[in-house]
Amino acid sequence: MKIGYIGLGKMGQNMVLNLLEHKIDVVAWNRSQEPLDVVRRYGAETVNDLSSLVRALSLPRVIWIMLPQGRLIDDFIDKLIPLVSSGDVIIDGGNSFYKDSVMRFKRLKDNGIHFMDVGTSGGPDGARRGACLMIGGNESDYQFLVPLWQAVAAKGGYKYLGKSGAGHFAKMIHNGIEYGMMEAIAEGADLLYRSEFQYNLGELFSLYDHQSVISSRLVGWAEKALAHDQNLSDISSVISHTGEGDWTVNVAKEMNASIPVISASLQVRIGSANEPDNFRNRVVSALRGQFGRHEVNK
């Protein structure tokens, strides 16, 4: 199988390297040159424009877009429509809002082009070693692309979830759950930090991560951050957030559903800009740095 790949950020570059190791040929385009040089050294074919990318692929073409959500995705779809053919498949593997994905599916269908929304979880390390894929779109396209999902995903880490929008809706809810889980870990760490018992927090979170009820990847990442510096001295207590939490809260309001934990964790992130020295918030920032390689230093 040979696919086109657009966007070589932290996730995209690692995913291309993963694909190449799994014998998926890749034709890559990126706005900046350095990531292209990296993937070319590992065997990817690289191009300087989208026309060259499309020409390098056989019918039916498969093109994976891994770019920030929003208008940028539509801009690239606009550029691809006159270049691709009926029956080609465009995949959005980023964190797009599910309603945008539904509209893109309908728009591309009118042009005879297939579209799949693939929520991708696991951070850059998951992209490199095996991600979790939440897949929406036509089931026939899903079946056609099973070799691709198998190459990208961790073992057992991909599933067809339903019609267009299902993949990105599932990823949106995943991110809302993540907000609540990270906040709970941070609040517990803060109470331990303030207690009279002078815990070694790295060691305690290591203990938590050995067959306790809360053992998890997030607890393991907390252990790693706290073992490095249990005061998290160089970590900012201003927690960045990219919009997915807002989407979850707003969709819950549309559904008349109560989500107090996720809503409160979002408000903590929004309010963190006004709390310049808050250990609880530093823990959340540290977790974001561990799994997503987000910039979290002061």
C-alpha cells in the first residue's frame, strides 16, 4: 500500500516513520523542510507541492491529513478537490470537531471523494509505536483500509465506530474524560504534597501504578514527572488547552447532559492563567508535557 501524507508535526512525523517500518510506502508533503528531510532518510518519498503528491499515488488514492483543526483542514481539502479523482479517500487524523467532519464528508461525497474521520490518541509516542484509532465514515472504506489501520495502530487499537463524525465524536469525548482524569490526579497529588507526611511523590505514584485501582498510563506519567522533580519547579502552572474540552461541554449542553467533572476541570484550566503558583495546576501541565510533548516549562 502507498499513501500520501500531509503534515509532519510531532504526530505526523512519527506516524510516517511508523508506517514506513510497517511496509506502507509514503509520499509526504510538509510546509517546512526539516521534517521532510527526516522522513526521507527513513525511506519516504517527499514532494514540494500537492500536485506532485497526488500524481505519485495510484488509484484509488489514499491521502492522510494530519494538521491542526479548523479552517486549515478545509483549505487543504479545497486544494485537493481539483487534483484527486472520484473514489479517492481523504483521511483527517487530527482533532477536528465532529460536526466539521460530517460537513466535510457530505461536501466531498458530492464530488465523488470519500472521507474518513479518524480520532487519533496516544501522543507522539503512540504515533511512533502504535496509536489508538477511532474511525468514522463508510464501513466499506474502513474495510478497504484495514492494512493501514493495522500498520498505524497498537495491537487491538483501532475500531470502526460508525458513520461520518463517529470517530471524531469519540475522540472529543475521550479528550473530555482525559481532562477529568488529569484533574483528579493533580488534586490528589496536591493533597499529598501539602500533607504532614513528607512523601516522596515519585515513589508513591510508582506504588499507585503497581496494581492499584488507579494504576494507569496517566499515573505512570505523573510518577515520571514527580520522580524528576517532585516540586515541579520548572513547570508552568498555566495549563494550556486547545478547545476539545469546550466542545465536550457545549455538546453536553446540547444533549441536556450533566458532566460536572469535565466541566469543572475545563474551568480549572481556563482559570489557571490567574494562578501563577499552583502545584495542582503544575501537575496537570506536567502530565500534558509527558504524553503530548506540549511546551509546559515556565
